[in-house]
Amino acid sequence: MIKFKKILQIIFKNFFYWIFKKIYGKINTYNNQINSFKIFEINSKNILNFYNKKYKIYLIPKGRIYTDNVEHVGIIDKNYLCGEVSYQQIKGELKDPSFNVCIKKGTPRIKKYFKGRTLNLAQGASGHTNYAHWLFDMLPKIKLYEEKFSLKELSNIYVNKLIQFQKLTFELLNLENIKIIDSSRFRHIQSDEIIATQHPNYYRGYIMEEHQKLPEWIIHWLRESFIQKSKKINIVDKIFIDRSNSKFKHCQIINYEDTIEFLTRSGFKIIKLEELTFVEQISLFNNSKIILGAHGAGFANLSFCEPNTKVIEIRPANHPNKIYERISSINKLDYKLYSTDIEKSSNFVGDINVNIDKLKSLIK
């Protein structure tokens, strides 16, 4: 019976895809002989990718965007996929445009038309609520857009429904009057003009490995855009970033209570970043002298630290993400990595066992 139900589900899905292909047409990999888009290159010597190459921006009249809101974003000109600015991160790995879901399934959602010019920020699930991805992957596309176009000419931004800290970043960038098209609600759209940029920092493979190639200009732009607008708060010189409330169990401290007790006795203030606003987080990192914590998205705020700030990042030895070493290098921070032993037994509490004596030595 279960096998029969699965067969019926497959038949229904294929019929569903077939219907929408009849309505909107089959999507093909790009044919350079048939196009209506324009490509612009950013010529600023200060805005280059990690490999010192210029970024490209596509302007597509009557263009379309389709997303499954998890792994794929298809930028479509007529019925051809614009591979350079589409996105297909399958099981964590960035794939060739030929793997984009639009090639296989088409655009199986009702299309909604939006007047004016629409800038695409969507990049699947990683861009929905994650603090670090928002700062390093999503917002920089606005800077790329501004290098060629005026925000006054922008009608819409296509992105998942904004949560509070994202709304605040938009307000600080003077984007609050631009219409947000919720990609989770409108999975298939068309607009008078679609603008799509190349990804600011993700080039191939797995994003945790690629983030160590973050371009310097992104950090400089974040600092210029937000530090002067931060809200001053009462802080101490030494802070510990506590991510115990995170819904993710990786980079969690197994001997949490012993670690917190030691750090409190050592004069550290325990900070849970989710209790602070975006502008308060900026001020906290901009003014602290010593910052300690387990690897996590909150460390994206190292972007706002002053040179020579002491940073100790605790990270399991098998964790591949070196982004905070990269940011520390760009901002000239005094960075130290505490690489903990790999926990062989599966522990639902976490994967970091802090050696208090070693931590004491690092602090000294």
C-alpha cells in the first residue's frame, strides 16, 4: 500500500510539473544567441571578488524569478536560465546551473507580476534568518546594485519575509520605503525589470569552506554603513558570547556550567546576542577589548571590532569554517583559535568540551 501511494505521488507531481510547463514553457540552459538582458560590470577597483575579478550585474526586461525557497533560485530571461546569477546549492554544495530545479521541473507555481524594477536578494534557506549570511551574502548585493543604479529607481526587493533585525538593517540603509516581495509567499514572479547580481562571496563547493574567501570590501562597507548608526550601551571590556539558546546543537559547549562559572570569576560578562538589537550588537563589539565565544553566526559582529581587539574563537577541530579568522585578518584583530578535540561520542548537548586550564592559559 505504501509503495502504491508513493507511485501515485510521483505520477501526480510529474503531471503537476507538466501542466505548468504547458502554461509557462520549458526552461532551458542559456543560449547566447537569444537574449534580451544587459550585463553591467562594476569597474571600481575597491569592489572586486576574492580573485580580484569584476562583479557582473544582469538587467532583464520582463524577467522572471522562481525559487523553491530552500536550495534553488532561477533567474529567467524569456525561457532561458541566466546561469551566472542563478543559485543552486544542493545538499550544501554549490552546483553548476544545469542542476537548477527550473531545468528539470520548470516553474511550477502561479506567476505574480510586479510593476517596476525588482532586485533579487533571495538565495534559498541560508538567506532567510541567519545573521551571518544576511550580513555577508545578502546585504552586499545592495551595494553592488548601487554601483550601477540608483535606489530611487528601485521599486521592489525580492527576499524572504524580513525578521526584526533585517528590517532594522534596511531602515539604516534607507530602504524602508522599498516594497518587499516575500519569496516564501510568491515563489514565481515577473517584473518590468529584474536585477540580479553575482554572489558576493560564494564561488564553488561548500559555503563553510568558501567563506574564508570573503572579500575585504564587504567588511569595509558594513563598517561604513552601520558603525556610526549604532546605539551606545553599557558594556565591560571582557565579554563571552553565549550561544546556548541557539536551535543548532553544533558548536555548543558540553561542560557549559563549569565554563560559565570560570569565565564569570575571571571578569567576563556573559552575553546572549538574541537579547540585543542589531545596533546594540554593533556597539558591543565595537567597544569591547576581549571577545570570547564558540563559533557561531553572532561572531559576524567581528566586522565592527576596532583593530587589536583580542578575540578567542572556540571551534571543534573538524569544523571547516574559517570566516572569523578571515574577518580578524581584515580588521587587524588579535585573533586566537582554541581548536577543541573532536568528540567521538554523539552528545545531544553539544560538540565542544572546554579544557578550563587551556582556556585560562589563552586568556592570560
